Amino acid sequence: MKKSLALIAALAVLAVPMAAQAHRQWLAPTATVLSGTDAWVGFDGGSSNGVFIPDHNAMNLDGLVITAPDGSRVQDENRARSRYRSTFDLHMTQQGTYRVANTSGGVMVSYKQGGEQKRWRGAESDMAANIPADATEVVAARSNNRTETFVTLGEPTTTALAPTGQGIELAPVTHPNDLVAGEPATFKFLRDGQPAADLEVTIARGGTRYRDNPEEITVKTGADGSFTVTWPEPGMYWINAAVRTPAAGDRLAYNAQYNGAVEVLP
């Protein structure tokens, strides 16, 4: 513990906040609301300057977690990775809403030992055991990234939407698969399970390749972490929020980012 505190006290702030990253992470489903008792949905995952346009990097799906309407975990099928996008399918057999999320997190540390630059990444609980006592110029931050979307078979449900208490999460007030153009929708952002107040939220409509106006909306969350948006047009929308907190006392610097995709119907 003493070793861990000594390391944390030496931490510096990472240079670039996540919100400033040029390329936007996204997961886009082929459909969000389906009927019947058995259905398939395909997904693309990548990063790009314009949302939902696979032109930069495919998404690493090592952290993919699909939560079924009853709260259980289900496996994706037909996963593949190409140059600009990763793809997979979801076979939906339960009635209700599925949460499809790709997450990553942990602690990233860079340091020098004997004049040599080194790096380590892992769980915060393992940091003290893996950073040498003679390490100098230690720079570290705890990170948590979530990129997700939601799909529903039949009537929308909320069991799969329960927060995990880790990183930045979207806690729907309006169901994410019940969005209509011209109507307001309210959501809440949580940070490690608590309301994320005064958080800047960017909302961008897809299809920027075919128009000059990026059509981005920026709002801030209230004291309870909530924000409301009235959807101007139908389409797939990207929702982003990020937190960057510098190291203080015995606390690690903290970087967290949320990227969500929701479909707004006519």
C-alpha cells in the first residue's frame, strides 16, 4: 500500500484528454427495433472522423459484452475484422432489449528505470506489484471506455440497462429504443455509479458524408446527471461524453469516455 501511494503521489497528468481525440469510436446496428420471436441483427464497429463511416480503424472487440433482456450474457456470432471495421451478428431469441457494449479499462503507466523508458498496463490492484521501487518519472492514469448500442425484439425492457457502476454510463429515462424525431428524450449520465453533473455531451447525427453541416448538438448535464434532447431528424445518432480528472493527493488521474449509438425513427 505504501508503495502504491508513493507511486500515485508522483503521477503527472496525461497530456491529451479523451474528448480531444480526433477519431470517434462507434458501434452501429443494422436495426434497433425488431418484431417476431426470432431475429438477427448485424453490427459494425470502428473509429472515424465522421461517425458510422468506416474509414480509419476497425474496433478491437476483446471487451465485447452482450447483455440479454433477462440480464444474462449471450455470445455474438460470425465475428470478423477487416481493415476499417469489425463485424458480428446477434441472434435474438428473447423478447425485450439487449445491451451491446464494448468496454476497456485499467491503469496505464509509463516510467523510467535505469534510464530506460518502460510501460505497464493492467488492473489498478496490480500496479504496486508491477512498478519497480526504483522507477522514476512515473506517469499514470486510470481509464474506462464504453462504446455501446441497444437493440430490442418486441416490447422494450430495462433489465439489461442496469448500470455496472464503472466508468461513464448512460442511464436511460427515455428508453433508447423508443426515440422519435421531433420529440424530447431524457437520459442521465453516471460516473462510477453516481450522477455525473456538468458533463458536456456531444450528439451527432450520422450521414455526414452526404451533407455539409455536421449537425452536432452540445448540451450539459444537470446536477442529477440528466440532459434532454429533442431529435431534429430521423437517423442514427452518436452520443459522446468524456471525463478527465488530474491526479490529486493519493488519487490516480482519471480518464473515462462514453460512446453510444441510438436510432431515432420518423
